[in-house]
Amino acid sequence: MTRRLLASYLTLAAIVLLALEIPLAIVFARYERQDLTQKVERDAVALASLFEDILEAGGPGVAAVIGPQAAAYTQTYTGRVVVVTAAGESVADTSEPDGDPRSFADRPEFIEALQKGRTKTGIRHSATLNGDILYVAVPVASGGVVHGAVRITFPTSEVDARVHRAWVILGAIAIIVLGVSALVGLRFAQATVVPLARLERAADAAGGGDLTVRAPVEGPPEVRSLAGRFNQMVGRLGELVRSQEAFVADASHQLRTPLAALRLRLENMEAGVDGADQPSLEIAIGEVDRLNRLVDGLLVLARADSGAMTAERIDLGALVDDRVALWSALAEEQQVRVVAELAGPVAVHATVGRLDQVLDNLIENALAVSPAGTQITVSARATAAGAELHVRDEGPGMSDEELARAFDRFWRSERTQTEGTGLGLAIVRRLVESDGGTIALHGAPGGGLDVAMTLTGVPYLGPAVR
């Protein structure tokens, strides 16, 4: 974000510099050339006035008089001076002071000056000088009669050099301004981005369950306002979570104790109940047990939602062996086998006790639907992305509609005859997702249900917390 803000500042500064410096450089170059043209034209007019009487008088001594004066100008200003008669024959040429006279009558600027009596200026390329030159041709006339013309040519290299220096100076100014803009923009960007980054880290921490975190109230007014409201929100969420935890603790005490007392009273009544009322009493005791399981399930979900527990490295293979051994005795009474399949050592990062509950719930659900003579398989293996944990049974499985609703709280399949609260799979999913894992239900090969989980894997370092 800092780079984007800095790039926007520099882009804006560059646009402003281009909008100011390019027109300035163009105007400066145009001014320099116009200034040179005006100076050369003024000098040519002055020389024409100086030579007017001499050219009008004519005679063989014209060159001897005009030549030195033209040479004096060239020595002072470096411009080339050519003076011609009305016929276009040169009487002075500072580039060839000792040369023979030659005709310039066919040159466009002399044609304009001699035939039309007008001053002619322009810039053209000179092969001799290998550069551009400025020329000014001025007619020498009196009483409406043209007696000759004066042409001054001046190289534009000096002007071009000044224009080039101006471009370099403007470029250097632009670089300096962009550098200063970058430093100032970086300071402004950091003043905005750093508080936002700290606010983002605080939001990540709050999203991970740490509701004690607070964002520093700093930076621009908008960011300070946002940080203040974020802190208020997190504080309010913390109060709500603490209220929920307090409710969970109260519910644990207020609901468990009366249900335990109610079950004890019902059991004490068994001795005094005759045979006709015995089924009703057993149903009542069963309902109390179901309420106990429901309360336990709700308490587990509430604790999982609070996210107050910390994760550790867990030896998943040892955990699977432990839970399979625990449930094997009960499974044998139902003539069902519970086996573990481990593809090498594997460790995961999870909250202690949560995976135990996950496996207990899944194995219990599998036992409830597994016919005699079938098998429940609990498998675990390490993967490139972490670890996989599967619990497969050979029961009736689920339809697509049932698979879509299986994780809903309090939902129970109409096809099963087992008693339950409808919270088992909802609890399992919440416990798995609380540790950053995923869970999905699939049809097992050959029938049954495959509960597939992906967990956060860690390097296996030997036996760990189970």
C-alpha cells in the first residue's frame, strides 16, 4: 500500500512538472531564437544604412571600403557578412575576404531583397558548417531604388547550446523535485499506512479470537476514528463473549444439577412402579439422559465458539490408536470391529482434547448405524498440505439431501432409528474448524459413510501431547 500511495504522489508530481516545464522549455527555445533573429536583423539594417551611400555611388573602390567594415563586424560578432550590388555580385564576403567576386543573384533571400525590396529571414542547414544557420538579408535602398543587399548568417549552435542547457537544468530540477516529493510522499504514505497496518494486525488478532487486542489510535483523523471505533467494537465483542461464557457456566450448573436430581428421583421410583408403568418410567429416564446429552453438546459448542483454548502439537497416530482401543470393547458387544489404519507417523497442530471429542463423536455415530459383522475404519496419514483423518463405516450411508444437511444443528435423519440430539456432527465440524481444519462427508466405497477431515500438519518429532 505504501508503494501504491508513493507511486500516486510521484505520478501527480510528474504530471505537474511536465505540464509546467515542457511549455516553459518550448517558450524559452522560441524566445532565444527570436531574440537572435532580432539582433541579427538589427545588425543587418545597421550595416545596410552604413553601406547605402557607398553602394549608391558605386565605382571600383567599393570593395576596398566595405570589406574592412564587414570584417570588423565578423571579428566582433562571428557572423558572416555578404554584401552584394543590385546585380547580385558580391563586393564583400567575410568568409572569403581575398576571393574573387561571385554572384548571389540566384539565392532566394537575395532575390527577395534585391527584386522585391523586402527583408528575408530564416533558418537552414549548412553543409559547410554541418549545422543550422540563421540568415537575414536586408535590401540597401534609397529613394525607392535598390542599390544592393546585405546578408548576415549566424550559426544557431550557441542558441541551441543555451536551449540544451535549459533543458538539462529543467530536467535536473524535475529530478530534484521528484526526489523531494518521494521523500515527502513516503513520509505521508507511512503516516497513513503504518497505522492502517497496525489496525489490520489488530483486526487479524481479533479475528483469531484475541478480543483483548486494541489498535493504536494514531495517524490521520480518519484512521484514528476508525481505530477508535474498532476498539469499541472489539471491547463490546469481548463483553458479549464474556457474557456468553458466564451464561455457559451458569447453564452448566443450573441445568446439569436439576437434571441429575431428576434422573435420581426417577431411578428411586423404579422400585415402587408396577409393570404397566415401567415402560413410561424408562422413557422418562431416557428423555432425561437425552436432555443431559443435549446440554453437554450445547456446552461443547459454546466453548468451541469462544476460541479460548490454545493449540499444541499432537501425535495423531497415537491418538487414533488410543480412541480405537477405547471403543473396541463396546463395538465387540455389537459385533462390530473398530480398526486403525496409519500410514506412518503423523503430527498435527490442534487444541488438546478437541480431536478426542471429534473421534469419539464420529465413532459413536458410526457404531449407532453399523450392522453386526461390519467394520469401522479410522485412518490417518500425512499429506503435502498437512494431514488427513478419515472415519469410515459400512452402514446405510446418506443420500445427497442428507449429506447437504448433516452438519445442521438439531437435524436428524428420518431413516435412522437411533436416539440423538442432532448436535453430534455440528459439534464435530465446529471443533475441527476451530483448529483451522476442514471436514466433509462422502459416500464410502461399497456403501457406508466416509467422514474426511484435513488438519494442520506439523513435522513429526516423536510422541507428543495426545
